[in-house]
Amino acid sequence: MRSDLPEKLGAPARRALSNAGITTLARLAKCSEAEIGKLHGMGPKAIGQLKAALRQRRLAFAGHPKKM
């Protein structure tokens, strides 16, 4: 499956997600923000980009209410 992660996501964050087996927003939405934040290479900017991408697809990190 082709990745739908944000194109502007930095290489360290992209590698961290890939190493964790996360290549799509749907898979990302199954993880909590805290879990993703613990990945090496994941910083506040990347978390913000991921949150925005999830919102655009009407998704959210696990444990967060989905606002539509």
C-alpha cells in the first residue's frame, strides 16, 4: 500500500514510523500520540504534522475523540 503520510514529514520521523511498521494514516490512528512521541526521531513538529494529516482524513490518534 502506498504511504499517505505527509510529504513534508522529516526524514527522521518518516524512518521512525517506517521502522515501527506505520506507513499509512489509518495505521497511525491505531497508535496513541504518546506511543508515537516516544519513537526516536519524532519531535513536536512531526507530531503536529501528523495530527493535521489525521484531522484532514477525519482520523485521530488512538484515545483521542474524533471531531468531525
